[in-house]
Amino acid sequence: MSTTVTRHAHHPAHSVLQRWPTLAAVVFAMFVMFDGGTDLEPVLAAAALVYLGAALLGRRSSAWPLFFGTVVVITAGKLAERATDVGVDVTWVLLGFGVIGIGYAVGRAVVGHTFRVQPAVLAMAAYGAVAATAVVVAPTVGAVVVGSGLLAHAAWDLHHYRANTVVDRSLAEFCGVLDAVLGLAVIGIACAAL
């Protein structure tokens, strides 16, 4: 008696649909580069803020709504800056939310007598410091600083993707690809301008 083994052919569309976060990140990166060029400090601040918010809420599913919230803040800030001559960089707004989140986390730790610092709190402080530095230094230097920060955050995303913690894996994949593409692009543009 002979048995025939049939393989299920994977349709190419199935593979594409499995990698939708990667595709969405590439498209979003192109949009960001077209819209803002090398002004990516808000993106880095937002990336850290999403992780901080998800960690504080204790819900991985909160990451996508937090991401869309940061997109709204960045978009509103850029529209307000274009409509008026008020030069308020939206990076500072996002970092302000980060400081509030860090304060909340520290307060919660003190009240609960648990002095364990969440990695997302430290990451918000570190990436926030990189984003703030990039805002205040010369534009070419700032582009390299923020690009390096984005590449470091892409590694942070990869860690969380593999560990399947803090945020949904789809967001970790999306954010990792977005950060890597934007980081490489902005460093390339800055180096070409030298």
C-alpha cells in the first residue's frame, strides 16, 4: 500500500499577510521621510513613549492605540507649527508625557514599596535624552544622533519581539522595521550632506 504525501502549497499572499507589520512599516517610513525628512526626534520620543505606556498599563494590547495616539500628537503638532509661526517642537510635548509617565511609575513604586525600576522607564529616560539632545544640537549632528537612537530602539524592538513582552508582537515588528529604516535613512542623508 502506498501513501501519497501532499504538501499544502503556501500561497504568496499568505506570506505577505503574515508580514503585514513589516510592509506597513516600510510604507509608513516612506511617508515619514517624505513629510518630515530628517526631523525624526518626535518619532524616537514616541517609540519610547509607546513602550512606557504599555508597560504602565500592563496591557500589550494597548500598544497600538498608544502608537496611533502619538501619531495624532505628532501630526497635530506639525500642523500647528505650519499654521502658526510658533516654534514649539512636538518632541518636547511627547517628552513631557514621558516625564509624567516616569513620575507615575516612580510614585507607584514608592507607594507600593517596590523599588524595582521597570526597563521601559529607563528606556524612556535614555531614548528621551537622545531625542532631546538631537533637538538642541546642530542639524547634521542631530540627524546622526537621532538615527543612532532609532537604530538602538530597533534593537529594543527586536528584543521585545523575540521575548513577546510589553507590546504586541505585531507592534514590535512594525516599530523595529520603522526604526531601522528611518535610522539608516537619516544617517545616510546626514552623511551625504557632509
